[in-house]
Amino acid sequence: MAKIHPTAIVEAGAQLHESVEVGAYTLIGPHVTIGAGTTVGPHCVLEGHTTIGRDNRIFQFNSIGAANQDKKYAGEPTTLVIGDRNTIREFCTLNVGTVQDRGETTIGNDNWIMAYCHVAHDVQIGNQVVMANNATLAGHVVVEDWATVGGLTGVLQRMRIGAHAMVGFQAHVAQDVPPFMTVDGNPLAVRAVNVVGLKRRDFSAERIGVIREMHKLLYRSGLTLEEAKAAIGALRGSEGGVADGDIDALLDFIAAAKYGIVR
């Protein structure tokens, strides 16, 4: 049986694995499901149609699964889905989706979400993402695997942050951030390749070298976007093709950018 503090309220219909722990004065609504090994701290509210996976650690004072802040929202049974092994620190707000989009806000696995972060409706967060304190994601934002969003950063609705990108402190993200890049500022600017992050993820020197060449072609060579894309594509096969997947990832990301990439 789940370990539930006597002051916590778990409404009928909620599904908690027997290994779940729930802290004092926490409220869990009737449509919430929580997987094995997850701990929920005191003074949290988990509501809405919310599914939480295994081995998550949810600290005190969080609002998870509340009605979103889209003024069109009319109480539809949209969802929030959180994967496994995520850490969610204090005072975060994670909202359900809207019927105007996927109807689901999604947070993947192994993410580190620090205090006071906001994840709005229909956001998609991948795996191994870090959101530093007070990072704010507006509706429909996509954050791909291994990206880092710096503290006090605001991300405009519908923007995308590519895999392995690093968004610096207090940035204003109003265009898509391509994979592998380090950006910061207001207005946002690309500063370099996220070399430190790539090395931590065991990218080889050869692979990083090709990614740095892509950055040079896109941001330092005076080429138009179309010229840069062609030149980046021509890098396929270099260094034995070690970075061909990264080349494809960058070009696919640019092709899908509805609102432009930061340049």
C-alpha cells in the first residue's frame, strides 16, 4: 500500500502504485495515476488527467496538472503525461494541454526541472533536459533531448529548442534554436557550439569538429541560409561519416522551422 501521510488527501479514483510516497497536506485528484517508486513532497497539488511514471521525485509546493492558462480552455479533459526518473523542484507549474493542439503536455524521462519553472499547455519536453530556476516555456514549445534552458529564460509560444542546445541565463527565445548551439541574450544570438555539453556526452573530437564546421557555415561565413544549408549537406561523409546523423538532424530542424531560426 502506498505510504500516504495522514494529512494528505487522495481522492477516490486516483491510481497510486503501492511504492508511492505522498507527503503532508498534498492533494491528489481522482484522475491522477502515479507509477512505482515516485515520491511526492508535502503541500503539492496533483490534479487533472495526469499520468506520472516511475521513480520521479517531486519536491514540495508544486502544482501539477492544473487547468492551463489558455483563455480558450473550457475544461476539456486534456492531459499531462510525465515519464520516468524526473526531478521537479519547488514551486513549479505544469499544465495540461489544449484541444487546439495535441491535447497533451508531455515531459519525457530523466529531466531536471529546477524551482519556479513553468511548463505551459501542449509543451513537449524530451529526455535529459535541464531547466534552470525560473525558466518559462509558453504554450506549444518543443524542447528536444539533452537541451539546457538557463535560469530566468522566457521561451515564446511555438518555439523549438534543438537537441544538445544550450540557452544561456535570462535569454529571450523568439526564434527556433538549432541543435548543438549555445545562445543567449535579448535579442537572442548564437555564440558558439555547445562543446562542453557535447564532450560530456562523449561526442568524439571528429564529430565535434564537423559540428563546429556546420556552425561556421551557418553563422560565420556570410552565406545565405540556402547557401549554408547546401554547404552543410556537402559535409556528409567527412571524417568517415561520423557526424552524418548530426548533419541530417540540423538540416531537418531548419527545414521544419516555421518561424525561422536564430541567426
